[in-house]
Amino acid sequence: MLNKYARGFFGRLLSPPARLLIRLGVSPDAVTIIGTLGVCVGALVFYPLGQLFWGTVVITVFVFSDLIDGIMARMMQRDSHWGSFLDSTLDRVADAAVFAGVAIWFFTGGANVPIAVAALVCLVLGSLVSYARAKAESLGCNASVGIAERSERLIAVLVFTGLAGLGLPEPVLLAVLVLLAGASLITVIQRMAAVYRQTRTPV
């Protein structure tokens, strides 16, 4: 849902750095790869060390590459199946790294197993949300529905994990992750229902 309203704003905001990168000879694919590596460092290095706030800052900075690479590709008129595939695949890597990083910390130094388990559940259900859409599109269906798309999931986990690093009570983070898991499950069901309506044989 946020995609509809946020992409226009961030498109205008990030167009100047996108133009600069093009002038410097940087390719959209390079931006995609570097952005994913940055997210993974923030999530799998900072989070397991207990640096939840600074890890979130690092991740947030590199998350914008997911928008910049698309802007660059459109400016260069280089929209391609490969670019779309690379971007989508590495998005899944980045998302998994974020939830895995939260789980690792709370399984170890954070010593809060319920939060760690909730993060892992969010990781699994988030993957199902993405898979349901990808599989639907491979069948010629449209499954771009649901209350918890990637943007919503990522914003929720980053905001509240970062705040937890600043002293937010851990039960709040747990509640957010549980709600996020529930919303992801509902989204999977919504997408399954959408594909069923599109594929069922009329009587």
C-alpha cells in the first residue's frame, strides 16, 4: 500500500543522486548489489552485536538503493528482465538478513527467545508472501494484493528494532513482530484467494 504513495515522493527525492551515479559510470546492477551487501552488513554484523539502533541506520541508508537502481534503469532506458530478476532476488536476501539478524541477537546476547522466534516466523511468512506473488505472475495471474507488502514489513521491523536499540521496551517489539507475522499470514491467504478467483473454472 505504501508503494503507491511513497514511490513518487522518493522518485523525485532520489533522482539527483541517480543522475550523479550515471554520470560516474555506475550501473544499476552495481547499485543493487552494493545496496544488498550494505543491508546484510547492518543486519548480520551490527544486529548480532546488539547494535540495534546503528544497525538500523546502516540498513536504512542502503535500503534506498532499492529505489535508486530502478530510477537509474529508467533514466538509462535499460529496463530488462535480468535487472528485474536481480533486484527481486536480492530484495529477498536483504529481507531475510534483517529478520535473521534480529533473531540471532535475541537468541544470543539479547536473551529473548519469544522475540527471536517471532522474527523467524516473520522471515518465513515474508518469504511466502513474495513467493505467492511470483508464482502467481508465472501463471499469468495478478496477486499484487494484501495488507503487508514488502515496504510495510520492512518499515515496521526497522523502526521498532531501531527504537528497541534506544530503549524501547522489548515487549513492544515482540507485539509488533507478532502483528507483522499475522499480517503476513493474512496477505498470503489474500493472494491465494486472488489466484483462486482468477484460475477457477466457470461452471
